[in-house]
Amino acid sequence: MSEQQHTANLDPPTVPNVIAFLSSLLQRVAESNDLGLRFRPQRISAFHGLSPPTISVQSYLERIFKYANCSPSCFVVAYVYLDRFVQRQPLLAINSFNVHRLIISSVLVSVKFMDDM
């Protein structure tokens, strides 16, 4: 094996575009709902943290992709789960206090359904 082929095998996997798209979408939803915290009633749940995490949504999704070893389709299914959750629980909006915990929960369920053997 040539040196170039050897180093190519050691490079971290490239992050699929779906991660950037979903992170942008979820970040905008969270920021929008953060603005509405003062005006719309929202329920506090077990997913809420005391403060927003310091890691960005995009970095968090990239980290999950890197270490969880799940397929890009899992992230799409995870978003579908989040969307369905929000539709069924309108008072529990995605915001910066719960977005990370909701992401990891939905990805976990998605991986179990899509990739687990």
C-alpha cells in the first residue's frame, strides 16, 4: 500500500451534508423558540438543562456522527422522530435548554431502529 493510501485510511470520516443541514435547522428552531420563552407558555421536562450547553448543535451532531458510528440516514430518521415529538407535545418546544438532550435521545432511538443488529 502506498503512503498516500495509508494516510487516506487514517483520516477521520467526512461529515455528511445532512449533519450540517440538520444542525442549521435545529439551531434556528431552538433560537426561535428561545425568543418566544417569554411570550408563549412552555413546559419544563426531564430534557431541560439548567443552562444551555456550551457545545454548538453542529459540533454536537458531528461528535455523535464521529463516535456513534451510525449511518447518515439515522440522523434523518432522528429528525423525523423529533418532528413527531414536537407535534404531539406542542407545549414542549425545542429550545437551547433541551435541544442537545432531545438530539441524543432521538439519535439513540433511530440507531436502534435503523442500524442495530
